[in-house]
Amino acid sequence: MRRTAMTDARKKDTREKIELGGLIVKAGLRFEKRALLLGMLIDGGRRARNDEQERARLTALGAEAFGHDSE
């Protein structure tokens, strides 16, 4: 059976959402309220867009966390 472009797009979208949810878990925020999580993301996004040093700091923090995946 041939998959349609719509099916492929939906699968890609679902995979991306699962991966993004995994970031919440990896950050230790699994049990926080969704409103808090969204607020944190909005705030962090604003700060990262407006402050190159903050963007670099947050990127380094995330890279360090990914570096500990094997632990």
C-alpha cells in the first residue's frame, strides 16, 4: 500500500511532537503544569531572541544535558 503525502506529513508531525515532549521529560519537568511549561518556553524564547548571550548560555546548558545522555 502506498502512503500518501498527508500520511507522511502527519507521521513526521507526530514524531516531532514526541521528540519535543521528550525534551520536557529530560529537563525534569514531566509533572509540571502545562501553563507553567508554556510560560517558561515563551519567556525563554523571548529572552533568547533578544539576547545573544542568553541564547548562547541556554544552548550550552542544553548541549551539556545532551552530552550526559549515556549516563
